[in-house]
Amino acid sequence: MSKSTVNFLQALAAVVVGNALYFLVEKYLPLRARHAPFQIDVGMVVDFWFCLVVLGIIKTIARRESRSGKL
């Protein structure tokens, strides 16, 4: 697969998993951290943060696997 395809699939997985995690824990978050539909609010930032953390985890795992395969 090309590098751009791999990046796209990793980003897609990060968005899907990050959003799933956010919506699983949303009811436990403070009211300000909950997203209101069709609004730009703090909840959207928190949701983005979840996706960003998941992307970081995916990229770290992929980097470690590629390093171990080259040795």
C-alpha cells in the first residue's frame, strides 16, 4: 500500500475509535465537555483530543512494528 493510503486508513481508524471512546465516556464528563449537536463547543474539542490521542497511539504502534520488522 502507498504511504498516503496507510495514513488515510490510520486517520480513519483514529476518528472512528476516538469518537466511539468519546461517546462511551461522554455521560461521565462534566457538562461543559459534552458535545451539543450542530454546535461548536468545548465538547467538540474534547472529542478531537480523543481522536488525536488514538492517532498517536496508532502511529506509535505502527512505527514500532516497522522498526522491529527491519531488524
